[in-house]
Amino acid sequence: MRNSSFLVATSVVAAFLACNPAAADDSAPLSAEYLHVGGYASGGFRIHPGGKAAADLHELSLILNWDGGGKLHLFSELEVETPLTWEEGGSISSNDADFDIERLYADYSLTGALTVRGGRLLTPIGRWNVTHAAPLVWTTNRPAATEKLFPEAINGVMLYGTLPLNEGALDYALFGEALRDQTKDKDEPFFEKTRGVRLAYIGIAEVGMTLSEFEEDAIGQPRYRMLGLDFFKALNGWEFSGELYRRFARGNDDDRSGGGYAQVVAPLGNRWFAIGRLENLRLPDEGTTGRWLVGTAWRWKNNQIFKLEYVGGRDEHPDMPRGFAASYAILF
């Protein structure tokens, strides 16, 4: 997202704060004393099935987090995507570098169970989309269904919170777009007019459901309603997770787009883990593509992870690359 989208996001934040004049009064002064700086970075190496190699510095992300201990909380994540790339037979290049505002929002806590968020925010659809930072996930390759079927972020407002429910808790979120993006990210679908609701029960396992509606800037301007289901369970060092999506296009019963993944992580000892994943993606006019992934990860420090994996399957698809991949990610 470039400068025009930056103005969109800041406009949403400014409008949000203007509608909550008490926000600044309920927190500490906007001083650097309460500002926390962090971020993450990742880079990797890939060998495609034909033997061609490529490498990149995948992302450099700066996180600024202001929390004065009151009801107001400010957050931003500014990212440079693929600042350096290299392909076998070529030279190191910065031609694919792109600046992106991943998040830029203000939170205002109305009650202990209700918070209002306004600005540029990640769409709360599923699990991977909101925890996609490279040091926090197990694989170099992201499941394609989590980035090609729905908008990853919006400029808008979200109401969210947590309520007690039996022996667990119920997370909820209602979200809607207020201002559309002014620019399109390269090689990514462009969605707009997004709204939806998410519910997730957290108990012996986490089970979530998202209902959303959005429009895609494509031929015919399709309007989708989408159902998403996700789960996560940790047990004795093992992790089981998955997401499943089904889109329904208004006025087009032949559009059966959707997809999902199922993933298992097993502890091997000495901070090594084995990972296995099956995934599927179906897009209009492109048919269905399936992939499998096997790999290992070494979380040698809590904030650093080294990943090795191989992705296989039939046919080649740009959104689901096959071959060997290795990467390193650090959170700071």
C-alpha cells in the first residue's frame, strides 16, 4: 500500500479519534515514554522443480506500539516487501521492493468486553491471516487459500472483545470497510466493500467461524459471501490446525471457489519440529490445485526460527509454488 493508501488509513484513524474525544483524556499523554519499538525480518532460498534457484530478503517490518495504560492504544506495522531478490543466472535486484502499511490503527476500550478499533487492520478471517508474521508461523510457504480468497486487510472499523462461556471464552469481532484502498498490490486480488463477523470458542480447543461479504475488482465485479471455519488444538507439544473456506457468488451458481488446509506439527526434541500440511485452492476459471508440504523447523530461540520444507503436487500454479524452500526469520 503506497502513499494514497497511507492517507486513507490515517484518515480512518483521525475520524475514529475525533468520534472518541475522551480517548486522549483517559490515557497518558502521547509521549515517546510509552512508545515501544519492535519488528521482524525474514529471508530465504528456493529451488524450483526444474532446478532453478532463487533467493530473497523477503520482508523488513517495523512495529510501533504506543500504550499509556489507559483506554487508548495506538499500533502501526510498516513493511518493506522483497527489498532484495536474486535468481540463478541473474544479479541481485531491488526492482520488486515495495513499501506496505500492514497495520495502522487506534484501539479504544469501551468496556472490559468491548473494544473499538479504527484504521488499517488485518481482516479477522481465520487464524493464519492475523498471525502471518514469518517468526510466528511454522512454514515458509503460506497456504494459498488464506491470501487469495478474501481481503487480507481493510481500512475500516472493528468491534471486538471476549466473553466468558461455560469453562472457556467466546471471542467475537464485527468488522466493516469504511474507505477503499486507492492502489492495488501487485499480483494480488483486489477486494472492496468488505464486512463480516467472526466468532471463536476457546476451550479445550479453539474453533472459529467467520461469515463475510465482499466484492472483487475483476471481470463481472463478482460479489461474494463466504463461510470460513478454522480450528486449533495444542496437545503435549503437538499442534493441529486447519482452515476451510467456501465462497458463494451472487447470481453465479457455477462459481464454486474455495479452499483450505490441514496442518500437523510434531515435536522432535532439542527445539526441532516436523511439519506436514495438505492444502487446496479453487479459483474461478482456474480449476482446482492441490499441494502437500513436508518440512522441519528449528526454533533455536524463542524469537528466531529456521525452516526447511518441500512442497509437492500436480501442475504448476504461481500462487502455490512447488519445490524446496529454506528460510530464517527473527522477531525483535
